Amino acid sequence: MERYDLLVIGSGPAGEKAAAAAAYFKKRVAIVERAPFVGGAGVNTGTIPSKTLRESALYFSGLQQRGLYGIDYSLRAGLTVHDFMHRETVVVKSEREKITKNIAGHKIDLFQGTAQFEDAHTLAITAADGKVSRVQGEFILIATGSFPYRPREIPFDDKYIFDSDTILNMDRIPKSMAVVGGGVIGCEYASIFTALGVKVALVDGRERLLPFLDAEISHILRQRLAALGLEFYMPEKLAKLERGPAGIRLLLESGKSIEMETALFAAGRRASVERLGLEKVGLSVNKRGYLEVNDHFQTSVPNIYAAGDVIGFPSLASVSMDQGRLAVMNAFGLPFKWRLPTQLPMGVYTIPEISSVGETEESCREKNISYAVGRARYSNNARGIIIGETHGLLKLVFERESHKLLGVHLIGESATDLVHIGMMVLEANEPIETFIDAVFNFPTLSEMYKYAAYDGLGNVAGRKLREG
């Protein structure tokens, strides 16, 4: 039986980075991956595919160029699924190859097969041909990710009714689609297909779109999606979803019905642990369907750790990577990385994209924080005008007395890149004057930070400050 310092179950963002971190410190490491390819959902069915499809939708729809140069850019005639999915296939293949090289470069052993606990230190690995091998590890990290929740009452057939994984296998671009679930995944796919000219209806039980966002940003997102043609059924709850003569019929609890060609059910995910044999080591998922860990990412079994989507919120690839690294550092007591940053950015790849970090106006009010706000609009920025992004917004939330930055919220082109400038100031506990003191390239979207800071100081002073 092979013996290792660390066994990692799953090769997604958390698993791969954890394994590489341990191997860097000369630990003997093995990864067990049951899928035919490495990378987990982040590469194969989630983060990378959906973001690539977003770029494909922008390209084929001509949305970013529409009206910029006096040319009527519109959806390319005869667009096929092969055209639409081509770039996704190329990018996913590239990412798989990169991860495979990283695993090999760190001299990490890779076992293809399904892992199951025999005890707290032993895994039985069943290969595709049925052959079983066993490995032992001083520490074991569970990084198996999550999978789409598929309620029994929803008649999934992956031809007309999809989940967020199987939508990648569609054989046509439909004329119409109902998206059930207004979370991040639902909103991203709803905006992608709307940009392609598909008639899309979004059904969600909440009154506000993505309520974890700053309310102003959420409102702008809904406005922009509505302008693209997305229809909202909110707050509405699904009573029944069934196949009908025209495709799919959704019956809502309000009595309304929606007829669409296809439906995407995107209402939650669950930890992927069903074949691990957790009961053999005394582990189980919580009521939310995820594994519980402490601040060190350690489960109730001392030598077994867990990281990534399998432990639930925030379920972000970027955070999962650091969770994996931290779990390994804590397990072995390695002096490298001991904590996650206090500020974790959130990226939502809708059209337009959104990014956020820190406090919102609503959270400041809940915490009785005396705050003020500074705004800069893409329509007043030279680069924003050049690229035709006239609806975007950068919003700074800061402490009224000290001017210390509390939160950064963006909607518009490159939001998920731009947020990091504010995040660094936020992490350093610096005031918004930091942006005024900085010199930004011109013309860039980044210089909106300077003008948002001027606007914020002007709001505190009760007058409009003029930049130098």
C-alpha cells in the first residue's frame, strides 16, 4: 500500500492548489480524481466555461460594438452551437493541460478513480475498469466540490430541461428559455442567452435580484438586463414544471404560466460527497448539505480537512484556492500562509459584469456605521466613452469621519479587474484620499477611483469638490 503525507480528493481549484503547496514543501502528495479530466467544476462545468461563453455571447452578438462606429452590429446569422461553444472547448482544454502540467511538475501522483474512506487514513480507489487500489495518508483533504441540486419533481432530460452543468451539452441554441433561480449562476446564464437574442424569462422567489449586492448595483443590473430584453418574474415561486406541446410549461404559485422551448433550473448546489463513505469515519454533511470545518479547515476528524465548494459559502474559485493552501499549512504547521484576507472580492459575470468587496450601504446601516458614498460613472470617463460603456458605475462606501474606505462596488466593463485596486486600499485600512494621491494612466477606467473619491469628499463637505 502506497503511503503519503497528504491525500487530496478532487483536483479542482482547492485540491490542485493544496496539493501543489504541500509538494512545494517536499511533502509526498497524491490526488484522487474520479472524473476523466482534472480541474473540477471550476474548469469543466462552472467558472471557466460560463465565463468563456459570456465572452462568446458578447462577440457573436456584437453587443460591445453596437452603435460605436456607425455600423449596425447585430447577431451573426446562422450561429450554431458549434460556433458558440468553440472557444469554450479551446479554453477548457488549455486549462486542463495547464493543471496536468502543474501536477506533474510538482511530482504529485494522480490516481484516476473514485475514492472511498476505509478509515481516517486509508482510501480505497476504484478505477473505471473496476480495479481497486488502496492508499494511506497522514492527512486527507476533501476537495470534491459541489454539484447542481436536482429536485425529484423537476423532469430533467438534459434536452429541454437542463441544470447548470448539462446546459453545456445543449445541441442547439433555443429560441426561448426559462431560467429558474435568480442566484449568480442563473443570472449569468440568463444574461448570456439574452445577449444572443434568446427570449429569456427569469423566475425567482425574491423581490430583489442578487440581494447580497449593494442595492443600487442590484437595481442597475436589473435595469440593464431588462433593457437587453430579459423578462423578470419576481417574486414568483415555481409550482410545477412540465413538458408541454410547445416545449416547457412553468406554472407559478401566483397562477401565471410561462411557455418556453427550454428551461434551465439553477436553484442551488450540494456538496459532492455521496460516494466518499463519510459514515466510515464519522463525518456527515450539515443541514445545508455541506461539510463543517473549523477556522483551520479541519473537520471533526483531526487529520481530515476540507476546502472549496464542499464546505459551502462563498463557493468562489479564488477563495477555494486559498482555502486549500491554508488547510495544508495548518495541517503540517508550515510557515507560509496562515489566514485568508479580511476582504474577499465577489465577481458576478453577468452582462454587465459586477464586482464587490467590503461593506454595502445596507450593511453599514445595519451595523450603525456612519458612512458616506462617492460615485464615478463610466459615462464621465474618457475610456468609458471610447469603449461605449455608458451605464457603468464605481461606488465607494467610506467612514464619514475618518474617510477610511469600507466598501467598493462596480458594475460595468472590467469590473472584476478594477475591484482589486480598491480591495488593496481596503485591506490596508487606508482612507479614500489614497486614490486622490495616486496618479492613474489616462485614459483608463482605473482613474474613476480618483473621481469617486473627490465625489465622496464633496458629499461629506456638502459641496462639489473640483479636482486639482
